[in-house]
Amino acid sequence: MKLIDAVATKLIKIKKEKDITQYKMSVLTGVPQSTISTIIKRQTATIKLSTIYDICSGLGIELAEFFNDDVFKNENLDD
């Protein structure tokens, strides 16, 4: 799995856990809905850490908590 896939997977998981839409995530975090959509649809090769920070901050999640997921383990990533 590529890193972008892991981030997209985590965002989808957070959306389900918090029962929110991409639009609601955008409103809460200040990150444009188009950016969130691009990440979730895996239409970008890179993501700024500041974008992930903004998402986490707006949703009340620590960066450590965001990355503390099996999808981010080295053996699950190939890039």
C-alpha cells in the first residue's frame, strides 16, 4: 500500500467513526472539501503534513493518534 492509500484509508475510517461527510469534515477543519476529496479519491501523489495536521486539529485528534494505525506500519507500506 502506498502512503497516499494509507492516509485515504485513515480519513475514510475517521469519517465513519465520527459519522461525518467530506463536507462536514471540511467545515470542521478548514481544509477545502476539494482537497479532502482529492486525498480520499487518491488523486494526488503527495499530501502536506500541514494538511493532515489541520484535519486532525479540527477533529480533535492528535497527530500521534492519526498515525497510530496499522495502515501506517512499515510492513504495510511500499513507498
